[in-house]
Amino acid sequence: MTRKTILNDTHRALGAKMVDFGGWDMPIHYGSQIDEHHLVRREAGMFDVSHMTVVDLRGERVREFLRHLLANSVDKLKVPGKALYSCMLDEQGGVIDDLIAYYMGEAFFRLVVNAATRDKDLAWIEAQAAAFGVEVRERPDFALVAVQGPQARDKVIGLLRESDRDAATRLGRFAAVEVQSAAGVPLFLARTGYTGEDGFEVVLPEGDAVAFWNALLEAGVKPAGLGARDTLRLEAGMNLYGQDMDESTTPWEAALGWTVALDEGRDFIGRAALEAQKAAGVPRVMVGLVMDDKGVLRHGQKVLTASGEGEILSGTFSPTLGKAIAFARVPAGETGNVRVDIRGREVPVRVVKFPFVRDGQAQPGVLG
């Protein structure tokens, strides 16, 4: 049974091409994926991300619970509204999911987790929460709209009531604030996103989502589909769960070591396995690739290095760079001259640092 967001009819009325995405009927584009990509890099675009799962955690020991559940440390969160990106691991150090945790108060944290992993995530979180007396409440009554791009914040702030505009303007990156729209709708406004551009991810009551979307349209924000979201996030060097990492991958192997906090005295799930792998030497690493030849790098293609074979994880044609880019997982060690097997032809590629694009510009070394 394919699920639909509250904006499904709205997407269809706007001429969206719909596809199945993790069991959800979602817009892939509204005419041109490339145009939507450039729109977000240069102006502002909006995405329906209501398939994402909001989970509210409440209880006196909720911080203690999250210190145990997450590889990153929620002790970094001291100011209400502040957010943290983290992996949630199994005992072997494998990634169950990546998520954002928001600190709302000492007895209330909010998580936003991926759509395709919803059932697995909820079961895991509930099983772990029982020992801490934490209430786990999924919020299907919420919709989510991401507004992204250089003009995105101004467009959203223009739709807020006057008294909330200053707080929204001053909101720092990776933080959230509760405000109201000019129409009186409560909005959870987070300065986060999955495109590498500035903007907001807006959580709001499902019943108000269509009117809010239409108000954004009237303010000049155009819709963008999952196709552009994927090329934008890959340019920005952001992992996609299920393609770039999963339970068979540790954060060390997914270039997510920066999200692991090995702080003293905190025994999070998977910590022992991570420490053991680090001590023994991480066998595989994730690298960025750029192909200067014509062609496209795609998931599953074989990567040939001096240390052995790897494979392409996420691969696409980058509209901003005009070249094919990819994440690949390869054996640790010297890579040498790297090639990708494209239908039996070994095509040379360059190993580069990611993100490939930041603030709309190619990063040093990416273009050669």
C-alpha cells in the first residue's frame, strides 16, 4: 500500500512526475530536475519532506537515554532549540539510521528520522527507551516542508507574524525555534536542510500544510522534487541512508567519524565495536570521485584502486559542476590511479575531498 503525504494532490495539480520512494508516492520533478537543482542553488526551492518521521521523546531521563542511544553526544546540546546530527548504531557499530535530535527541554527532545527506516527505527528506539522510562511518540499529525536556497530564509520569514520575524532572523544554523505564521499556524522552524544551501525545514500541523505550501508559492518559491534533492545533497557531500551507509557499515567506513563522540564515561550502543575497529584499523573508507570524461557514475559500478576493488555508492551528474561525481567505498590504503568499470571500460576518475560544492561554488581541487 503506497502512502501519500497531505500534499499529494497539490503535487499532481502542479504537474509533478510521481514515483514510488520507500513506499511513498512522491514527486521526482515538476518538469525539469536540472532547473529545480539550479533554482535551489541560486534562489529558493521547496520540497515536501512530510514522509520523514518526527518522534517526540519525553521523560525525566530522556537526556540520559539519548547519551546511550546515539553515537554523537547530546551533552553538546545546552540551549533549547539546538540540534545535533548523529548516527544510531547497533551493537556491532552498524548504522541503523542517521537522524537529527533537537533539545527542547530537559524532559523533551525531538528526533527527525528517515522515512524508509521508520518502522525499524521506532521499534529500536522503543525497545531501548523502556529501561529509561522515556515516552516515545511518533507524530504523524505533522507535515514537513523544506525551503532551501540563498533566498529561502527571507521568503519564509516574510510569511511569519511580525512579532516572530526577529527570532527567526536571528536563529543560528542547526537550531530551531517555535513561531507562528501570519495566519496563526504554529511552526517548528529549523535552520537545517539536505541541500548544502541555507534555509529552513518547517514542521507544521498536517491540516495547515497545503495553505502554507500555497503561501510559499505565492511568495515566489517554486517546488522541487526528490531528483533535485538527491543531486543537491550529493554535491553537498551528504550521505543517503541505504545507499551510502547501513547496518553493514560503521561511521568510520562512511566518512561519518566526525559524528562520533568518544567522550569519557559514556557507554553508547556500538561504542565497543567502534573502538575495536579503530584500534585494528578501519578496512574500508568512503571517498569522493570526480570523472572528467563524459559519462555518469552510478550506484554499484566497480571501482579499481591500487589497494583493491571498491564500488560506487551514490553517483550522479552534477548540474553545478557539469561533471559526474560519486561517493565510493574502497579498501583503506593507497588508492593510486583510480578507475571505474563502466560497461567493461576502465574510465579514470580523480579522488577529491567532499563536499564537492559549498555555497554554490565548486570546492578547491574538484574541477581539477
